[in-house]
Amino acid sequence: MPQTICICGAGTMGSGIAQVAAQSGFQTILFDLNKEVIENAKSKNEKDLQRLVEKNKINSTEKENILNRFHFTNNINDCKADIIIEAIIEKIEAKTNLFNQLSLINSAETIFATNTSSLSVTDIAKTILHPERMIGMHFFNPATIMKLVEVVNTNFTNEKTTQIIIALAKQFGKTPVLCKDAAGFIVNHVARPYYLEALRLVEQGIADFETIDALMEATGFKMGPFKLMDLIGNDINYAVSCSVYEAMKKPERLKPSPIQEERVKKNELGKKTGKGYYFYPLPLKGNK
Ligand SMILES: NC(=O)c1ccc[n+]([C@@H]2O[C@H](COP(=O)([O-])OP(=O)(O)OC[C@H]3O[C@@H](n4cnc5c(N)ncnc54)[C@H](O)[C@@H]3O)[C@@H](O)[C@H]2O)c1
């Protein structure tokens, strides 16, 4: 039975996944290269747990116990665990480098899971030291709330790894869905046109983004495409658009939009940078 989970990358997804792990009773290591990101994740997790206390979902002793299960770090040598869940930038070289470094300091039993949204898990597995212990574990945003987890096997993944990750997702209170390693898996494959068609309407001057969001929400979608892209992160969404487009052999209908590229160039990444299509308040530094 796994006891220690290490999450690499403490951004939008990593901080949420870590909270889920700590709340589910696991010793939880949260690692990021960036000191400020770790500080922000720490104060976000504390705030989120305090909110749960205020809503009577947990009591203050439980909150303290959950916080005590966390180890926040900028030191990769602390990343020793039964299961590693990687949630760093959507770049294959960064992910494979990280997994290969982690293989050297972890046991021969450690499982390596990637939260990639769109990169080929097989391509990552091919270049790491232990492909049989590599799997996709794709959470949705916000990870503390969304129930679905896509579990992505490759041809190298052994059965034990798959079963442990399915069991882990259930221990996290999630609903695991096993799927094949394909461009965008299931959800990002189905959802890609939601963003791209909306971007085309703006590109062609047919409607502005606020109108499109308002209209989609009025027809029953929980979030309009532009609000959703800001929540996801425009850099991540653009990277996913590019890799699905490449993997599908560049169909015109899935061509990434220049608007996405422009947002990324301007660092208008959405909620995480305070500006995307909309404006967002950023956490004050050191503010708990
Ligand atoms: N944002 C979403 O809605 C969403 C949903 C599901 C999956 N994902 C996937 O999760 C992963 C992370 O996305 P995110 O939105 O959390 O990104 P993010 O930009 O919010 O965070 C990424 C973090 O990784 C850190 N990092 C970069 N290289 C690192 C390294 N070598 N070692 C340790 N930390 C490193 C960065 O400092 C940053 O804090 C991506 O693969 C993305 O495709 C994202």
C-alpha cells in the first residue's frame, strides 16, 4: 500500500492534487523549482483547508493533521515516495528529465505518473528508465473538486502499476476512467473544438469573447470557453492545442489560434498571472 505521494510542480494542478493527497491521509511531498510558487501553494492550501473548517466539513484538529502531512520543498532530493505524480510544464523534455532524475533517487517499486493533458504518455515512457512503472494520471481543474481522473496506460505499463493507480484515484475520492494513450485522451480530444471554434469567432470578428462566454453560459455550459481557458492557463491550453494538432496530423479545424499564441507571448496566462481574457486578483506575497 502506498503511503507517501510526491507531487512535482506546485502550480495550478500540483497544489490541488497535493491537497487531495494530504486530505486522503497520505504523507505528501510537494516540490517545485520556484520558491515563490511553493510559498503560494502553501498559503493556498492553508486557506482552502480553513474554508473547509468554516463550512464544518473538517474540524480544526483535522486541518492541523492534514497540514502536518505536507512537506513543501524546492529540493529534488526530498522527492522520495511510493508514487510520484508529475504536474510540471507541458514540455516533454522537462518531464522526461525530471522522471530520469527521480528514478535515480527512488526505490525500484516507485510508480511514476504524469498529469500531462496532451503529451503522449508512451513517448514519455520510452525515454525514461522504468517504462513499466510509468502511467498517465490526468486530473481536472480544480483538482480538489473535479471527480474525473483519466488513467492512461501505455504498452509498457505493467498491470500492477495500473491497479495501484486506479486504487489510488479511488482513495482520493475520484472516479478513474481507464483510457488508451491517444491525442488529448478522451476529454481534451472532445473539448478541443470548444475553445478553438470560440477563438475562430473572435478572430473573424463575429463576436467578442465576453459575448461568447455569456451566450455559452446562458445555454447551460458551466463556464464559457474564455473563462475556462483563463482557469486552465493560456500557456497550458495553447500547448495542449499544439500537441493535439500535431498528433492528429494537423487538421485545419484543430489549428491553434494566433490569439492563444499572442496571450502566451504577453504572459497573459489567466488566473495564475492576474490577466488573461479577464482580470483576476493575485494573492499578496506572504499573505496567509
Ligand atoms: N491547468 C489545467 O487545467 C490542467 C488540467 C489537467 C492537467 N494539466 C497538466 O498539468 C501539468 C501542470 O499544469 P499547471 O496548469 O499546473 O501548470 P502551472 O504552470 O500552473 O505549474 C507548473 C509548475 O511546474 C513548475 N516546474 C517547471 N519545471 C519544473 C521542474 N523541472 N521541476 C519542478 N517543478 C517544475 C513551475 O515552476 C510551475 O510552478 C501540465 O502537464 C498540464 O498539461 C493542466
